[in-house]
Amino acid sequence: MTTLNIQEQISEILVLRQPSVHRIADVREKLDKLHHHLQNVVNYGNSENITLTDEQKASISALPVAEALHQIDSLKKDLARLQARFSRETLNIGVIGRARQGKSRLLQSLTGLSRREIPDADGMHCTGVRSSICHSLETNTYADVYFYNESGFLEEVIAPYYRELTLGNPPQSIEEFSVRDLTLGAKATTAVDLAKFEHLKKYQKNLSEYRHLLGHASPLHIEKEEIPKFITQYDPDDSKVAYFNYLAVREVRIFCCFPNEEVGKIAVVDMPGLGDTGIGDEERMISTLSEEIDFILFVRMPKHTGDYWADVDVGLYDIANRALQGTSLETWSFQIINALAGGSNQRNCEDLRETINTHHLKVAQTIIANCADSATVQHTILPPVLDHIAKYITVLDRRFMDACERSLIDLQKTLAKLAQEAGQSITLVSGANEYTIFDNLFQDFWNEKLTLDLETLRIDLWQRRQDKDPNLSTAIEIACREAKEETGIPPIEEIRKKSMQKGSINKAYYDLLDIVRVNLSENFQSQLDESLKRSVDELKNKLAGLFSNAGLSSLTEQKNVSILAELLDLLETNADHASDLGMQKIHQGFKDLLEFQLFYRGLAQPRIRKHLDYLTAPREGITGERCAPELGQNPSAETIAEMLITLHSEALYKIDEELQDLLWEPSMSLFSITEEFLDCVLRAENVESSWRKFLWNHREKIWKNEFKWQHLISFFQEYSKPGKLTLI
């Protein structure tokens, strides 16, 4: 496989990840809803506003709510890591190794950076700053620095020292940390404890040197020359010059052009070398691996005097393995064994390679190479790494997804169990006859809300059924005004030009009649169509508002007239729809109302069209008084203009006069469709009992507080269905 093919495959992998990002976001949103409803179960059992017996409380406490909450919390963390993984614009290779194993030298060889940008820890441990080095085609190297804010610094960096060294409660502010007296507890007596304590004291002693950076706007863009000041403890060129900025740094992202410019969208991540005395490094490494790393390179350099796989090597492997979500390092990592120049440790390198499996350190490949030799790294390490990533990364991604999918299935089983057990205790937990509660609520819905409000609207429409429709009246006024202003009659010079083009002044006259007529007609059509639609929509929105106010808004997330459409869908899927005549009548009422429209062509067009005949040129079969008059002998352009103005004015006057008699018709039509709608949904035989059945089936959504327990059960039943929570 060529490098170019690998580059193309890596780009394709990044593109193919994007749909998963949206699916994960959808599942995370559903888990948030689930968490909220589970917490409602807990609150229901602990509420002071609800009187529950000991037996009822015991019934609620016995439900597997805590188990479901734990599963959700765990899933949300895994999905957040997975979403971050799939959202990245690069494939990230993490380089891991204990201090002084050649990890930094390998990074230098891979990226072309120097020990100024990637310190190699000669004589001391490197800092704990995580650096991501991203391949960029730009020739100038630069970096973006991300800082801790004060709360993140205290929680993630300082608090772990207090907990592990038993120093008391962690400080709650930077000011408190700066003045807190540090005294090592009596239980902390080992050399490691003492070293960790000194590490904490360094944070406090030098606080004034880096405090101004905590909460600094991130990222801070810096040039190549400034990078050491934010990632190292000492100036690479002068070890007497100490730096403390790194103590406030969460991460540095370096952008440079790799020696192999065709690697594609690749980044390598410099993981902090283990073996330092900083607390929290291990946890931060696990977090980084699970969220930001696609592939791992372990680095190990055997001593030339002899070496073996030690417990710390196995421990490092286990730490990395903990970061995985149900997959295996065996296909997720390479082991790089660092061979010294001159071959002084070559035999020991081979010994480690031969014995790696006996220590259960399972990796995809083990490669022996001199990490300090850039050419060797570029030809011996990089090609097989990129080739392996290109071949297997989609398989690894699928394993991560499958692990989360299995957890989602387990959660659905827990929810199904919860819903079943909660359903068995409905009567016990409700503490009352739920049908009695429903009957009172329905009577309020039917008599005090729906019927009363709909009849009130009907009376209002009846009283105004012969009133002028305000929308239509305004539209006619606007259309007439615009028709006067924009007649479509061209200036005299254009009429002359058109006459010459047509070769006849009469032909020009007839063409202009068509233009003026069409212009006038289209003007009224656009204005009147919109006004009629507006009047109908206003009625439908009023009706939707009445159903919403009656309590049915909880059945839909839609607004305005869309509520009626959603209710129609629910009525169609009602279990009794096929056999319930009352339900069929209600359904027909909603359907007819939603389909009802007033159109210009049916209402106004015939009235307007008869007055446009006078703007129609004489044609075969169209003669006499039902068409435009002829021009007479030797007409001029001025004659045409005067005739067009006269005919246009007469037509406009007659249209306006005609339409004034039309203004009351929309009001009558709106009253009529409302009366017909009420006949179907309120007055037809058996509709009240049909409404009762419908509301009973949806009672837990309509009256959430009164039927809160049933609502919760229904919610968990819904989310325990196969496919409701899935990443596939």
C-alpha cells in the first residue's frame, strides 16, 4: 500500500466517522431525559407533598432505579469519550513510555522537531504537560497553549495530592491554597510520599510565577521560539534558567510539517512519562487515551548491561488497557523497542521481543529500531504503523461502538424490569382509584374547557359571520393601490418602439392590452390568495389554541396549527379507530378542518375575470362589447397610451366595486367550517365516550402530575423498546 493510498484512507475514515457523531449526540440527549425521569422516581418517593405509606415507599425503593442511574452515568461518560474521538479532525497516535526510554527521541524523529519543542529529559524528568503534535503543511512551526482555569486546576491537579497524602480537605480557592500550611500526615512516611509532597510544595511555592495564567484565554497562540517556556522546567540552552508556566498548562498543541509530508491528517501525542512524582498523571493518561488516542506506541529501551520485562512495564500496559471500552490493546498498539546507536543493547532488544508474549503484553507488532535515528524511524516504524491504522482503525471504532451498544441493551433490560415492577405496584403507589381521578379530570376537560371554549368561539364567529373580513379588505385596498401605481403601461417612446418592431400600431396595442391585463390579474391574485390563507390560518390557530389550553398540548411538541395535524395522527393510530363510530366522526372533523382552504381562484377570480374582458384584444370569436374597443383611424402612440389608461382605470374601478360585495364571504365560510367541525367533534353521537377513551389512553401525558406514576412507567416502557436507544 502506498503512502498516498494511506493518506486517502485516513481522510475517508475521518469523514465516515461523522454520522456516528450525530447518532451519539442523539443517544446522549435521550439519556439525559432518562436520567431526569429516573430522578423523578426518587423525588416521588421522597416528596413531602405526597403522602405515602411505609409500604408504598418500600415499593418505590425496591425498584432498580439506582442501578439504572449508575448505568446511565457510566454510559454518558463512555459516549462523551466516543463522541470526542469521532469528532476529531486527525487520527491521533499516543506515544507512551516510562521516563528515559526514548519516547521523546521517537517523537522528535517522527515530527522533525528538536529537543527544544520536545524535551528529551537528559538528567531530569520531563514536565507533565501533554503535547499534541499535528502534521501541518505550513512550513512555520507554531503552537496553541491551553490553560487550566482556577477551578479545574484545584480539582484536577491539587485536590488529588490532598486526598492521596491525607492532607485534609482540598482548598476551595487559589487564595486558600496559597496560604494553606502544608504539613505531611503521619501516615505518609515512604520516600515516594515525601517526593510527592515536595511536588505539591513546588506548586505552592511558585504559585506567583504562574498564577496569572490560570484562566488565561485559551488557546494562546505562540511561535516556535516560545514553546519551551510553556512545556519545560528549564531553558533547554541554559539549565540555570527555570520556567514555571508549565504548571498552569493543561495541554499544548504544536503544528509543524512532518518529515514525511504525505502522512495525511495525523497527530502524535506526547503522553507524560511515568516515573515522576506527580499525582494524577496516571488518571490523566487514562482520560487522554480514552478520549483522544486512536492508536498507541509503547516505547521501551533495554539497558545494554541486561534487562527484562519488569512489573512496571506490565503495570503501564494495564493502565493503558483500563482506558479501553471493551476492546483490546492487541490490535490497538505496537511495542517499539529502542535500540541504541552502535548496537550495544541489540541482544537485549531481541530478548525483550522474544519474551514479550510470556509476560502477556499483547500488541499487534513489536519493532526494534533506533528511536533517535530519524531515517530509521521514517522507514522502519512509520510505514507499518500507518498501514495498520489504515487497515484496522474502522474495526477498532466498531468495537468501541459495539461496547456502548451492549451497555445500551443492558440499560434497556433494566428499564424494562423497572417498568414491569413499577406497573405491578400502580394501585399501591397511586393510593387511589385512578379512574375516579380520571373521571373528574375528564369532566373538567369536556364541560369547563373544550366544550365551553369551542362554543364561545362559535358564537363569536356567528355574530361576525356577515362582517367584512379584515385581511381580505386590507388586501383589496393594497392591490388596488399597487395596480394604480404599477399599471404596466409603458412610456410613449416605448410604445412607438414596439409599434415599429411589430410593424403595426394596432398589433402593438393588442400586445400591450395583454400585458396590462396580465399585470392587473396577477396583482390581485398574489394579494388575495395570501389574505385568504391568512384568515383561514388564524381560525385554525385559534382552534389549535383551544385544544392546547384544554390540556392536549402535552401530546405534541408542535405549535399552532401543527397541533391539529399531530392530534389527527394520534386519532388515526388510536386503537379503537376502526370500530368506534364516534372516533371516526372526530377524526373526520379534524381531517376536513385541516384540508379546508379559501382560494382566490374559487372565490374571487370569476368576479375579477369578467371585468378583464375590456382589456382583451378582439380575436376570432371574441368581438363586440366583451372586448377592448378598436383604436380608430390613424392612431398614434399617444392614442394607445390614453386608451390603455382609460381601460385600466375602468377595469380597476369595476373590480374594486365587485370585490366589496365579496368581503363578507370569508367570514361566513369560516363560521360554516367551524360549525361543521363542532358537529363532528362535540355533537355527533357517541363522541363524548370516544373522547373519554382517547384521553384515558393518553392520561399520563395529559395530566402528568395527577398520573405521574403512570407517566413514568410509560416513559420507561417506551425507552426499553428495541431500537429506542441504539447507535446502529
